[in-house]
Amino acid sequence: MTTEELYELQKDGNLGYACVYKKGDNGMHTDYMFPMTAENIANFIGKNAYTSDKIIMTDMCDRLICESVFGGLLMNCPDQNLCREIIPHLAPIQMGDAEPKDFPIATREEMEALWHSEEEAVMQAEFRML
């Protein structure tokens, strides 16, 4: 993703992590980051329904948003209001009546590289002020 696309992902302030555990990876997982809206969560679960054993989504403070298992089943969603918002988007995907929609997703590495470059720029500016 470009720097502008990464900044756009952060714009609404509801960025979160999706840890995807795939079959045969012996507990290893891949982290993705995207705005944790009900529609994005449903589409992400739908896209990974049959390629992952488990998906755990958290906010930036690592508080659980939801968890799904193989087949795209929503297993744990502490915020029941959010759960009620996810289901209307997820159910048509699970039933085969709709395809999961594409939306911008960054890897954790891409976001951390952006944050690192921002931190470097700030430090350089501070050094110039000395």
C-alpha cells in the first residue's frame, strides 16, 4: 500500500488488528490492520472463512472485538451491539448469497514501517532544533 492509503486507513480512528491463524502453520499467524467496522469485519471473516482455522480481531489496545473459526462462524463477540451489526453483513456471505467485498487492508508490517518513518521524522526535527 502507498503511504497515502495507509494514512487513509487510520483516518477514522477505529483501526484494529486481525490475527489470522491458518491451517498447518503450527500456531503462527499473520496480522492485518483495517478499520473495525461491522461491514469490514464481516467481509474479512467471509474472505478467510475456509482458509483460516481462527481469526481474532482486537482494537489497538488488544481488547477483543470478535473471534471467528473455520467456516466463518462468529464465535465470540463481547459487544453484542456490534455483533448485531456484523450479522446482517456476514449472513449473506455465509449463505452464499453475497461475495465478500474488497476493502483496504494493510499488513501489520506496513503500518509499523509507516509509524517508524513518522517517528524518525519527528526525531530528526527535534535534533535540528537543538
